[in-house]
Amino acid sequence: MEKTNCNRRYLEKPGKNLDSNTRGIMKLPIRPRVIIRRCPDYNTERIRAIIREGLEELELRPHGRTLVKPNTVASGDTFPHAYTRPEFLEGVLMALKDRASKGLTELAVGERCGITIPTRRAFDAADYYPMFKRTGVKHYHFEEEPQVEIRLSHKERLRDYIFTPQPVAQADFFVNCPKFKSHPWTTVTFSLKNYIGIQDDRHRLIDHDHRLNEKIADLQYIVQPQFIAIDAITAGEGRMLTPVPRDLGLIIMGNSQVAFDAVCCRIIGVDPVDVDHIRMAHERGFGPLDLSKIGISGDVPLEEARKMASGFKVGLIRVEKYFEGAKITAYAGPPPEKERTDYCWGGCPGAIEEAIEILRIYDKKCDEKMPRLHVVFGDYDGPIDAKPGEKVVFIGDCVRWKGKLNGADVSVESPYVDRAKRDPYEAKQEDLFVKMYKVGRTLLSVKKNGYVRLKGCPVSVAEQVLALVNLGGTKNPYLSAKEVLRFNKGYLGWKSVVAVRRIMGQPYQIHGPAERGEGAPEQ
């Protein structure tokens, strides 16, 4: 078994809550820098020059295993504004080559795209593969790589260990290349939120619930980027998978994630303190939010950038309001831990918002076809105004409700399992075909009872898409002529690699440093 490189480098000035067991590349600058540059279009050579100049200004040189993490949650013509564009990524890669030290041993791109979709499919649709060939860089599909256990010991942690792909755990120089977007669960997705893609599906879904922001903060202990460059040339408003395009014409670079995200928030008129994962990372010592403690430079002053982004629409819309005036009526109660929040921002409610937008893309008559439907989340204590023949769907493990539907008494109990009993080593992965079967079988009961329960914590976007397809008779995105070939090609490639690794006896999960006897590294 290959031993994981711990990259034992730590904060020059540790934050109050960063302890000696913190792993990964954790050398944060004493005074963070953020550079705002103008870039009106996706001209690769222009992007290359801007990124190279940013690296020079920050006095950075890629070395050792250099890994670049884009945001490719969804891609291609169907999701044109959801991902880091290939022209942008190519410019970044070429600039990294321009600035590389003689000690550069590997330059690679790695990502895990949206849950259940093969990253191979996302890379293909993003037109990444020809770019990888042109630049000569290696690439990793994170769900196909061994997963390394990372131990956590900070006080606020959700659990004692988490998993990340081996290329992330071994990185010497980590580059974060997110897309400048809104997010329906976390308000925005800039640098910190892009870390959701450094886990495979089975580990990504654990804690992807009402404590999602805490999960994002915990992921920061795995690795910190020395360099960040965000694709803000065409940004995305309102959502993450199906955002509305907003031409900002900016490239923003930096060397500290919290400081970087704070500046991005200020550009769109959001107080970073109000974005939970950014505030939490700041409180744990990962960087400042106060602009007076951040060096801001570039050819676009912050005030001008603010004017350019004036009126930018962010996420975080409650599901009840989202469906006002639609044929779908939503009802939401609090998640299990009511003392923390009265709404599950990180789980099922946000997923159905993305699901309906995906269906609207693939089926222009989606809203016309959709029957009157009632969807219920959380511990909802109130009436459900369902008329005879109108279907009710209870979504998620934490949903609980008692009342009458069409004159009959109905009691829906919660099978929610406390997170302390959810072991990442035991986490299972269900691919899309399994989900299709499971959702289809579950929905058979709606014909008999008029209501149905979808189990899961959370119930993913894919599952909710499939449920709405079955209930509304809309076109199935996964069976569209355009998707079938690309999806199956990526799916077979993914499963073949995993099968070969298993046959060769390569472990899928690698025990963490404590179990390898390494102990805590010295400061």
C-alpha cells in the first residue's frame, strides 16, 4: 500500500482553533492577497497572461505534485454556465507551466462532478479531454481513485475522520479553480464551497444536510490551496446547476480562501459573515473577513467590481417561496436538530429546486405536464391542502407528519439516523441505474395511497428528478438521445476502472495516519 504524503507544512501564524493534527498543505499567508483583473472574454492566451502575472505578483511557483481542482459539477451545452470553462482552465494550466519550478513532478486536474453522474461524462461534455491532450497534463476522476482517511481533531468537527481522493491527499501545490456562482443551499459557491468536489459520492452525501456549512468548514482541514483563480468572466446567478448567466468579465485570484471568498462576497453585495461556511472557516483561523486585513490589487478597483456586479442574484430561497404560483406546493418543517436551524438549507429542499430547473431545460412543456403535486420536507406540523387525486410526496428521512389526506388518517414517521451512527467506512454508493429502479419501485405506492415517501438523507437531485419524471410524465433527462451515449460511455469507463482496481487488490479506502503509526507531525 502506498504511503500517503502528509505534506507537513503548517500555518506561519496558526489560527486559534487550528491544532497540531491538522493535515495537508496548511501554510497560510500572514497577510492574504486578492487580485481583481479585467478579462472580457474566454481568450486562452489572455487568460494565461493574467494568471501568470497573478502568480508572479503572489511570488508563487508550482512544485512537486501540483493538482488543479475546477468546478465541473455539470457541464456542456445543457449547463453552459455551471462549470469552469475549458478555455479558462487551459489558460491556468499553461500559466502554471510557465511559472513551474524545476521541482514540478506532476501537473494534473482532478474533480468529482455532480452526484451519480460519471466525472468522465462531465469532462467530456466540458470539452476537457482535448485540452488535457493539448497541455499534456494528467487528469483524475476522483470517484475512481483510492480514498484516503483524514483524521480530524479540532473541537467543532462533525466527525473524527473524513475521506478524500488520494491525489488530493498527496498534493504538494494545490490550485482551486472554481466558477463564480450563486448556490441555493449555501448562498454562494466560490472557493471554499468548491471543496464538496474533493469527495466521492458515498462520502459527499454524509452530512450534506442541515449542517452542510459545517461539513464544508471541516473539509478545509484536508488541504489549503496556495493559489486560487475563479472563472468570473461569465458568472452564474440564482442557482448552481442551472444558473442565469451574468457577464462580469473578471478573473479574481488569491492565496487565502476565506479572504478570497470575502472579497467575492463584497463584490456582489453580500456580507461574508452571513454566509455560514465562510464565517465558520474564518472563526477557525483560516483567514480574515475584514477587507482592511486583505491586500487587494489589480486593474479593477473593488468599487468598480461592485458596480459591475450590481443586483447579482444569490441563492437561499425557501422551497415554499420557490414554488409559489406553480403546480407544485411545498411545505417545510425543521430538521431533527431544531436548536441549530428551523430549515434544512443543505439537503432535500434545495435539491428539488435544482431538479425542476433541470426538467424545464430538457422538457419545455414540463410545467404544463406537471400535475398538482404536494411535496413535504422536515418535521412539518400543519395542513396539506391536497384535493382528491392530487399526489403528496414526503421527501427525506427527517420528514414527519400527521393529519388527514382525502379524509383518511395518515401518519408519516421519521427513520432519520443520527450522524453519530453513520460510519463513513460503511457508506454505500448507489449509481443512477440503482436509483432509477429504487425510485420507480417506491413510487408504485402513490397510485394506491395517494402519497409516497422518498427515503434518504439527503434525497439527491438525481432521485428527485426521477421522482418528478415519474409523477409528471415529463421527459427523462437521463434517457435523452443526447445524454444516453455520453453517459453510458462515461459510466462504463468509470465502472471498468473500479473493477480492475478491485481485481488487482488495490484498496478503495486507505486508513489514516494514526492507523499507519505516523502520529501527529511536529510543528
